[in-house]
Amino acid sequence: MKRYFLVSVGVISFLLGLIGVMMPILPTTPFLLLAGYCFAHSSSKFNDWLKDTKVYQIYVSDYAETKSIPKNKKWKILVNIYILMSISILLAPFQPVKIMLVVLTIALTVGVLFVIPNREVHLETEEKKTEIH
């Protein structure tokens, strides 16, 4: 019973993470991390499948494997956050929602820059990764 519950929560979390890729209001990475936790504790088949998806590779694999993110990738993440959150703030119909989005943007910036450690990346390693993909 627990296994089915965890698989169900994992699938729902993965789907919410996919929606989050397209909608800046939904956070992609936390949903993918939750899906990974659920699958790791319930089904090796689903866990292996999740780790092979492009969405997992793009959003989670760096952090999941090393608990850090390269500095250049952090800046790319922040640029995406600023672009998408700016659009959301401009389109938000109510002032309290706009304020909440600004606060969320500040919190995300602090989290990315100061909470998540930087990982030093050797140029050779990054070049090999880009050749493979």
C-alpha cells in the first residue's frame, strides 16, 4: 500500500514539475526532487526512468549528485527566474500577488546565490559533457 502511495505521489509530483517548466509560478525543481524521493523509496524502475528523463537531467541532476551547482549554471538559472518572474509580475492582476512574486524572486535569488554551494567545474569536464549531449 505504501509503495503505491509513493508511486502515485511521485507521478503527480513529476507532472507538476513538467507543468512548472512551462509556468513560472510552479517550482519545477522541488517537485522533481519529491518525485525522486518517492520513486527511490518505492520503485527502482520508476527511479531509473526519472533519472533518464531530460527534465531531470536539466533541472535536478547537478544538485542531486553533488549538492552543489556550478556558478555559471546558477547565473543561467537566475536569468530565467528574472525573465519569467518579470512577466508574471507584469501580468499579475492584484497588487498583493505582485508583491508576493517580488518577495519570492528575492528569496529564490538568495537561495541560489547564498544557500546552494558553488561547485568548481574543470573546463575539460564541461567540454566533455557538452560533446556527449
